[in-house]
Amino acid sequence: MAKGMLGRVLQSCLSLMKLAYLQRFKKLNIP
């Protein structure tokens, strides 16, 4: 159970980081 929860938390953190990175990239690309 602990490992499963840890994996879920890690995946959610990674997805959040990806979203933030994509948003930042889009903002930078806006002319």
C-alpha cells in the first residue's frame, strides 16, 4: 500500500511539473 501511494504521489507531482513547464514554455513562446 505504501509503495502504491508513493508512486501515485510521484506521478501526480510529475504531471503537475509537466503542466507548469508547458505553461511557462507557452508563455515564453507568445510573441
